[in-house]
Amino acid sequence: MVVVGGANVDVKARTAAPLVAATSNPGTVVRTPGGVGRNIAENLARLGSRVALVSTVGNDPDGDWLLQETALAGVDVEPVLRGGRTGRYVAVLDDGGDLAVGVADMAATDALLPEVLDDDLLRSAALVVVDGNVPPTTIDAVLVVGASAGVRVVIDPVSVAKARRIAALLRLERPVFAITPNEAELAALGSVAGLHGRGVEVVWVRRGPAGSSLSTADELVELEATRVEPVDVTGAGDAMLAAFCHRVLVGDDLRAAARAGHTAAALTVASPHTVVPDLHDRMGSWLDRT
């Protein structure tokens, strides 16, 4: 598996009581490894997939720390570029663990241009996951390589703004295995039927606690979210996509893979960690119970 996407340091602040705007709030602040692409890669590694991360971090202590932590989780970080300043993401969570506001300083990801991609690495992958934070020219280049080599590509749109950029890249002659928008991102991409018409095999629309819908050209499956008491929502979507991809590669059908994704998301929401360190064991225990 190869993941092409962002890697940054997350700073997460959570209030101890209901958040009050425009003033100081008592709470806790923690620093963790982050970035959509990096989080997906770490989740994949912790689930047992062999995974390489194509990303960029700075020539600074944050970059050193980020690479060390990611490698310790089992991710191959050899393809990660160094240069400039490591990206940062600051998230403010309310006392229920829901995101109140986030600020992303992701300029480092803009350096992940097509010319730095290793086409041989992409061609060797069983599956390539692309984080919508990377430049559209880079997503375009991944789609070209995927089409020429017959490698399945999964795209996480990440946000409405990034989804608009991705919409212009989707064409029937270079099919996408799966795209995973929420409802707002789907509106920016077009429609489920329109995406299938432009070569997307699987459209997995994710609705958080309301569940998800998994669509192919032949079938629409509605899935319920796994219910847990939320602690911190950060990273849930990354875990969801990683578990889906992992289970697809080990031979699950799409419905079973999506259900595993919901389980991984729930375990992440119920944890204070952006990536659950013992996700593989917790997934097994949860599925044994259900």
C-alpha cells in the first residue's frame, strides 16, 4: 500500500467545560503526530498492512520527531521528502470532544509536486490512497500512473474546497477505485451517479454518527455507524478509510470492509488518541463481540 498525502504536527486543545467563544477556556493541550495521509498510513500499519508514506516534512525538530514516531508505528518513511518547515494543525475541541474550530498550516504539503513522485513505487502498490490536501497536479499524476499500471486508487477529498479541485480531475479513461466524501464534499464533487459516470467504481458517502452509504454501479448499501461514547473525534475518518482499504486488500467484500471502517472510526472516537495504538487488537475484540 502507498499513501500520498500530508504529514504534520497536531496540537489539540480541549475545553474542560462547555466552550465559551472569544475568551480563555480551561482545558488540556496535547501534541501528536498528524496529517490525513500520515494518519491513514499509521492506521494501515497498525492494522497489519505494509505501507509506504509519500509526504513532506521540514528540516526541523518537528520533522525529525514526526518521522521517528511514524516509523516506530511501522510505516516506511523512506519516500518522505525533507525541506522547509513542518506543517501544523491546531484543533480546538469542546468538552464533548467535537471540533469547534481548526487551523491548518499545510504549506509544506504544497511541495509534494508530481516531479517528486516515484512512479515505480506507485506501480508496485496493491492500492494507492491519495489525500486531497496534495496539489491537484500531483493527484492528476497519480491517476495517470494508476491507469497505466492498473493500480487501484482511493481518494479522500478532505474538504469542500479540495473536493472542488478534485472534481475536475475525474475522467472515465482513468478510473478511480473509490472516493470517500462526506455530504458537503459530495455536493462539491457532483452526484453519486455523476461520479460513477466519470469512472469512480465506489462512492462511499460518510455521515459521521448517521452512518454511511456505499454505492457501486449495481448496488447501494446503507450502513449504520457503530455507537460509542465520544472522547475525541480527531482522526476518526482517517481510521475509517484505513480499515476499509485494509479489509479490501485482505479479501473482504465492500460491505464488510465498510463495516470494519465504521468499527475503526468508533474505536478512534472513543479514544483520546488520533491513531489508536492497539487498533488491530481492539478491532478483533470488537468484531468478536458483535
